[in-house]
Amino acid sequence: MDGADLVTAGFPCQDLSQAGLTEGIGGPKSGLVNEVFRLLAASKRKGKAPRWVLFENVPFMLRLQSGRAMRRVVAGFEELGYRWWAYRVLDAIHFGLPQRRRRVFFLASRSPDDDPRSVLFDPPAPIGKPRVLEHVDPERAKCFGFYWTEGNRGLGWATEALPTLKGGSGLGIPSPPAIWFRDTDEFVTPGIELAERVQGFPPGWTSVESVDFKENARWLYVGNAVPVAVAEWVGKRLLAPVTVADGGIQFDTAEHGSWPNAAYGRDGEAFEAREQLEGPPESRRQLLSKLPILTREKRARHVRPLSIRAAQGVYTRLLRAQEEGRLRPREDFMAALRKYVETHPERRLLPKSARSSASRR
């Protein structure tokens, strides 16, 4: 990285993710960020520190352990002489990709002439025209994405999109989400080519010619990737920064319980940027049901039916969570899921508790 204009890094998120062990920035995996700082320090000693450094990670790091991870990242850069920093949570769903994938993009610069806000932030909205991001009416949606492996405290529910694609489970097994097509009451899981498309890659992008190559690896590549459209947006901004206005609400990083969705810092001071949304003002949604490969004629080649075991498992967990007041799933979704289980060719009886709970609804 000696003498580079830009260094990008995405240190492991397992210890920072809400779905992980939440051990924090000091965990055995996410703690690898210290290796980035070690390499940056070595470059600095040679007088060849990179001009820009860009990090990407999960937004739960802003809240986990009262924001300790972000404090560590900011402190690490300030110790290395990076005077400016800015970050913003961006969601792939607002960049024309049908995936709800929220990530923190953090950019630091050494030079006082390089303002990272001009890369990650949008200019102020015109007076009287507040910015809003495009959303989809759930009652008009034709499909919903969810995680069939969940159901105790959440589903990763996404309207006309997939929830965040994962690299796999802790056992290295692919863990794709599911899709409910409301118009046909189909429950399916996406194939690898659909997952590639949802990340912005062409079909077959993860295919590797290797004797030892396994299908599991393709899901790992897709789940760990940065969505193409988001990376492209950041890259174009680095080449053509915009003019942003000064402003922001100062806060004490040492006392702040959780960090905001967008903020910047300069010379040891930090400021919240409340006007920054999770996508650019010109963003437009791409509906999952409108993807050409998901038309009824082509759908079967890119999805597979959700297994009876998976469907029954998530249905039972959702019923339990519903009774305990932890979740309120859509009634039409629950009815369709129950019908799918009861009419599946390989159906098995629901547990007695699930049967009795459903019969009371």
C-alpha cells in the first residue's frame, strides 16, 4: 500500500454483526482491523502513507458496545495523522439493486485539502424540497424476501427485495434467504445466479474453473462482496467530489452511546450529519418481481422450492414468537405458509402445539 492514492479494506464483520457473536472490535475476526493500522503505520514511517483509506462494514458496529468499534476506528486513523474522516450508512436497495443491504462506508484522508464529506455526502437539498427515498407499498408488492432460518426474533423481512445475502452459516454451509411470491403463493430460495444479479454481478461471475471448486464457495463470494452499484457510486465520487456545506451537530465520541448513521470528524472533533439519507437523492428502486429472470416463464431456472422442513420450521417458530408477543408477521403470509406446508407433496404433520395455535386463528 506504499504510495497508493486509495486503500480499501473490509475487515471481517462476524464480531460486529447483529447476527454474529457480537464480541466487538476486539474479537478474533473483526480485530483484524489492527493489521490494517499496522500496515498503514509502516507506510507512514516510509513517508508513503496512502492519501485515502476506505472501510466498509456492518452498521451494527455503530451501536454495539456503545459504539466502541467506531471509536477504535476513528482513534486509529487520528493516531496515524488522518485529519479528516467521514462515514455514512448506505443501503444497496437505494442503488437500483433488489437487496436490503445496509453498510457503513468510512473514508479517511491525510490532507486537509481532501474533504471525505465531498465523496460520501450529498449536497444540501433545495430549500422547501426535502429529500425522500423511494419506497414500495407493501400492499401492492408481489413478493417478499425473508430468512427461513430465523423466526425467533426476526425474519430479515424485505419488500420486493431479498434481505442481506450472507456468505454462509458458521459451518460454512450456504444460507440463502427465501422468497414468497404473493400472487402465486410460491415459497422458493434463490439460485446462485439470482444472488449474483442481486449483488449487481453478471450471471456466472463467481464461477471458477477448479478441480477443488465447490458450490459453497460461490455463496461465500457473493455474500462477502460489496454491491457493484454502491462501489461504483463511491468510486465516481472519489473522481468527481461534490461541494458540501459546513454544518453538523457536534458530539462527544467518548460519551456517545451509539453513533449516528452519518457523521464526520476533523482535528479531533466529531459532528453528526443528520441530513444524509441511506441512498442518493436520484435513487430508484428495482423491484425483485420485475427482474427479467424472475418472470413466470424463467423463474423455475433460477429458484428452487423451499423445503418442507424449512417451511415447517420457520412457521412453527413464528407461531411461537407471535404468541409470546415478540413478532407480528403478516396474516396473509402466515396463512400462505401454513397452506404451503399442509399441501406440500412431502408434508408432515405440524407439531401439536402449532396445529392448535393455528386452529384458533
